[in-house]
Amino acid sequence: MVEMAYKPRVTRLVRRAEEEGCVVVDGVSVLVEQAKYQFATWTGGCRAPQGVIERAVREELKRQEGQ
């Protein structure tokens, strides 16, 4: 199951799918994959720094949760 929402990280749909034993791709993972493809598109095919993108997304979401 692929969840597009990333806030909250664990939605009711994600929770239910996990309970049913489904493979789940969360919204943060989807967001990171979208960012990688956009990076490649806008830079003429350069490979995106996945680790940097993942870290930035997770840090920003964590910062927003603390507000």
C-alpha cells in the first residue's frame, strides 16, 4: 500500500494496512522519491543525493512537530 500523506507519518490507513500484513510505503518515502526525480529533471540528469534529501525531510518534519 502506498500512502501519499506524510503528516501524520502514521495515518489510519497505514496502521490498518500494517495490521493486515501489507507492505507499506509511507508518505515520507514517496516525498523523497519525488524529490530525487525532480532533482534529476531540473539538473539535466544529475543523480540526487538521496541521503541528504532524506535527512532534510526528516529533520524538517521533526522541527515542525516541535512547534
